[in-house]
Amino acid sequence: TFAASQIQLDTSTQGALINKNIYGQFAEHLGRGIYEGLWVGAESSIANTKGWRNDVLSALKALHVPLVRWPGGCFADEYHWRDGIGPRANRPVKVNTNWGGVEEDNAVGTHEFFELVELLGAEAYVNGNLGTGSPQEMAEWLEYMTAEGKSTLAELRRKNGREQPFKVDYFAVGNESWGCGGNMTPDFYTHLYKQYTTFLKTPAHNTPKWIASGSHSEDTSWAAYLTTHVKQKMDAVSFHYYTLPTGKWEKKGAALQFPEAEWASTMQRTLAMDGFIRNNKAVMDKQDPEKKVGFYVDEWGTWYDVEKGENPGFLYQQNSLRDAVVAALNFHIFHQHADRVHMTNIAQMVNVLQAMILTDKEKMLLTPTYHAYKMYVPFQDATSVPLKLTGVPQYQVGDISVPAVSATAARTKNGELYLGLVNLNPNQSETTEINLAGIVIASVSGQLLTAAQMDAHNTFEKPHAIEPKPFSAKGNNGRLTLQLPAKSVLVVKVQ
Ligand code: AHR
């Protein structure tokens, strides 16, 4: 049989561990991301647990959300933690200056955030305020969260209902310090990073991994400067990259009803993530060849023009099959760089940018991106299996030309072998032949996500319009030939 592309898996060697936190999430005080999308308050008629809505919680549990980053984003550098503790009625009302100028009543604060991650069984990533805070304020927040003795701050935490310290798994010093976090240069930030981290102290068994705020897109100067000048208390440098169909912030492109040229440019722009990570890894390798410092892509995803009639500051957008394909392509890139990329956080979990879940008051829907995350759950904490992809045809539109097929493979802790495949060509199915040196493929089974339209999506009226469907195929003499439908994401277990 004629096979357009060939995937050769090398099951004799092991690739890097795919840290489960590559599938991490981000929830900022932004639009309806936290308020309404996740938090409705205990008094709400929407069923909830300690104020967190049950429908959204159970959908997120099915995703095995490994980690949540909070409270921002740009919001983090204007967030003062003392505003969010104590009786809710007494908490100050602030203006969310970054996101729509709306009132922020601080109903969700430190205790509520930890209740959320504990309900989800996720790790906690707290982003500290460098931009408008002080070393003292940041140090005291950490003391409040982690102190075990009878210090005034530990006692205040107990008075507010929490006897045991919170487990802070990750802590970042500022966010986008090159922009909304203070418009700093790498050297100015690096001095501040060293100054602040000097005073951040926790009990030895509850020390977070320390994250320095890095750069975005093609810029490698922050990763280079930080890894050259910070030799302690820096477990990772963060990085942000958003996929805009047009690449222009003034007119990014629509979430739905876009032309094929924008499907193609979205694919091309999202695949640029690979080069950005490669270049940053190259500069980090010079200073840190042992790869002690991680490279965390703690914001990424699609960013479209805001939906008509929505508050422009709320960054609410629909989510279609295109977003699921974007998500899967990025998972494959992250798996490939899993030796340095130990965490990523898609922006954002609910109702904001490339969300898993959209809500409309009591209604909720799961997006195609949600389904992609669910299909890739077996890859969390699996070990990647190196593979070679040959003979892949290009998908071409105008000046754009990108490989039509992307693939990833990994072995779970239980020894199961999984394959993830994407055909990003929206017009043509692709035949792919899979070979496992020395291993006979009897069959594969899993789930396929595809649809007739490039912008197939779920609405509150039709919440199940696009969902994954069961998929299976049989091997022939140890080989397997798969037909990947146009614009599809496939995850299968090899048996
Ligand atoms: O995710 C939305 C915003 O994008 C974040 O607040 C900021 O860090 C980034 O610019």
C-alpha cells in the first residue's frame, strides 16, 4: 500500500519525562474567568462546593488538571494579598485596572484559591506581586501561607479558618515584567529578582519552586540574562507566546467564520512555538548544561478579536476545532522539549481566551480544546518515545507551507504505549504508516476529534456539536496504516 507519511517509533530508547504540569492551567482575575466561570459563592442557586461551581469542578476533575496558576497575569502585579483574606464582607473593593475597569470585591483570595486546587487535586502556582508590591509584602504572603509556628501571620491564617499551612508548589516573582508587570529591562528585573528572593523564606519541606518572569515570542535575552546572573533560588524562567491568526494585535482575527488563509496562518504561527523554545533552550544550555533551570511556558494559546457585545476587557472568545488542533500541535512541541519544559499553562481555564469551558450563568459547555486536553491525559507523567516522521506532505495556502502531519508517542508508567497524531490539513485526509521496530502492532484504539467545518464549535444550545468519537484500527504484519481525516486530532493506545 502507498503511504504518504511514515512514523518510525524507537521503543528501545527513552525520551524525557513528560511532566504532568505541561498540562497545567491558568486562572486570572479577568472577565468571567474566576467570577461566574468558577466561583459563584456559597449562596448561589448554582450548585457549588464552598462557592466553587460543581458542574465546572467535575468537568475539570475529568481533565486531571495537574496545576493551577493564580491570580494573574497582569492582575498579579497589582494584587495585594491582604485584600483577599478575612470575612468577605470586610474585604476592600478595588478596580481591576487591567481588565475592563470592573469592581474586584476580593471574594476569591488566598484561602479560596487553595480550596479550589485542593478540590481539584491540583498543585498550586501562586504568582507574586513585584510591580506594585515590596519585598516585605511578598515575604509576608509566603509566611502567611506556609508558617507553622505561632507567628502573628500564622495565627492570622488560623483565625481565618486554616490551621495547617497551605502547600505552595510554585511561586513566581512578578509577571511579564517587560510589560504590564513594570516595563523593566532584563538587568533591572534580575537585580530585583535577587533582592526579593533573598527574603522569601519558607519551612524546608514546603519550599516552592521559584519562577523568574521571562520574556515572550522570539526574545531570548531574558532567559540568557537570568541564567547568566542568577545562580540560586531560580528553578525556572517563564515564557509567554500567544497565537494570533493575523499576528497583529489591532486586528487579531475572528474566533469563528474565518477564511482558510487564517486557518493556515494560525497553524504556522502556533508552530513557531517550537523555534522559540529551541532558541531559548540554546541560550540556557550555555549557562546551565545540566538543565537544572526549567523553561515554563506559563501563558500560551490562541488570542482572537473579542466576541461582539462582550466587554473588550474580558477576553471572551469562542473556541472551535481549530483551537483543538492548535492545542494538540503545542502538546507535541512541549513533549519534544520536555527535558527543559516542565510546565505550561494554557490561557485560560474558563471563559477567557483559549478556554476549556465556557459558561453563561447556570449553563456550561465544554470546548474542543477541553476535548483535546482530555484525550491527552494519558501523556501526563508518561515517558516520551522518540520517533521519526518522514515523507510528510506540506499543507500549502498562498505563501504558507507547513507539514500536514504531527506526531508524538509516549509510554505510561504502566507500560502502555500511546500515540498522538494531528492532520492539520483542513481539506485532505492523510495516510500514515506506523512502524514500531521489533514490536508487532495488533491494534490501536482511542479517540478521534474532527468535524466537517474548520470552525465547528459547541454552543449553549448545541453543547455536543463537536466531541471526540471512538476510533480503532487493526495492524497488518506488525505494521499499521492509518487514515487521518482532514483537520483531525487522534489519540490511540497501541496494543
Ligand atoms: O492572559 C491574559 C494576559 O496576557 C495576562 O494577564 C498577561 O500576562 C498576558 O499579557
